[in-house]
Amino acid sequence: MASNCPSAGQASCAALPRVSFWAQYKALLVKDVRMELRTRDMIVSMGVYALLVLTVYGATMSQTGDAFDILSVAAGLLWAMIVFTSLLGLNRSFANEVENGCLEGVLLAPVSRAAIYLAKMTSNLLFLCVVELIAVPLFFVFFLSGAVLADTTPYIVLPLLVGSIGIAGVGTFLSTMTMDTRGKDVLLAILFIPVIFPLLYACVSATSVALLGVEGQMVTFWRSLMLAGGYDVIMVAAAWGLYEFIVNS
């Protein structure tokens, strides 16, 4: 197993007590959460953006006739809001570390690169879920309060959770790749949308089935959810394995 110590400091690193992977992960995760609670950069910016998207949706829907079936497009609208809101947060995920020089200190420390990835992914997932806990109920209040919801509607929690894990896992990896590049905001979006499309397609399909509640279509729901879960496992495992090469390049 490759050492996490920089080559110039192998001797000094050898004298340090060995810290378990999970202790490293916990320390890094606590750091990210405390930093976000202090600055509130990601959660506030993502929350405001989600509200702006809902406002645009509302202005658009007000121009449609009464015959418009909002349930038929609700899943796509919901996931478009989640994906673009998450992009805003992912662009900020390493901003504080880079601006304060904290990231360089973390990389020079004898810390597993996999622990850095897992902690950053978990923190991004937590912040995204916080925003979803606010934005998704507001979406239902604004656009689906007058619709007849199916009994299977609560099942949308499953694709929301599976999709959010994939977004956080892939987004954390890609945001690391682009954090030192020019035009990183645009570059992250260019890379993120095509890579996340299979997950997005599966989650939209599962969410749509749950909202519509068409009899006999729950097989499609579970199949889409399994595809999304398989995507998460493959992509997060690949990002985990490749993260050290990305960080050290």
C-alpha cells in the first residue's frame, strides 16, 4: 500500500502514531461540517438557487392552461432543480479550502486520499439533503397541492436518496478534477451532466412512476431504482480508487 506521506517527510511521518481510516474520515467530515456551519456558503447559495428555480417554474406554469397535466412532467422538473442546485454547491465544495490554504495542509498530512474523498462526498451529500428537505416539500406545495397524488408518492424518497448519493459521489470526484482549472464552473457542468445522465434518467423514471401511480408499473420503479443503485456502486467505487491519482496529479 502506498504511503500517504509526502516523499520529503517519510522519516517524520514514520514517527507519527498510525491513525485509523475511520478516525481520519470522521475528523475530515467534522471539519467540513463545522466550516459550513460557520460560513453557510453552500447551503445558503443552494437554497436560494432552488427557490429561484421554483419561482421560474411558477412563472412558467402560470402561463399554461388548466388542461396542463403537471404530474406528467413533475419528475423531470424536480430532478432538473436538484441537479442544477447541486452543481452550484459542488462548485463551492473545495472553495474554502483552496482560498484559505487548508487543502494544501490536508494533502501534506499523512491522511488517506480515500478518507478525503469519502468525507467530502459525505459532507456534500448532507448539504444536498438539507436543501432537498426544504426544496422538495416546497415543490409539492407550489405545484402539486391541487393534483391528485397516488398512494405510491411517498416512494419518491428512495430515488431521491439513491440519486443524491450518486450526485455527491460523482460530483465530488469531478469537482476535485476541475478545482485548479480556469473556468472551473463551466467545465464542471460540461463534465458532470453527461456523466450523471444515466443516473438522472433512472431516477426521473422511478420518480415519475411513483408520482403517477400507474397500476402495474411498480416493476419499472424497482428496475429503475436498481439501475440507479448499480450506477452509484460502480461510479463511487471507481472514484474511490482513482481519487489518489487525481489529487496527486
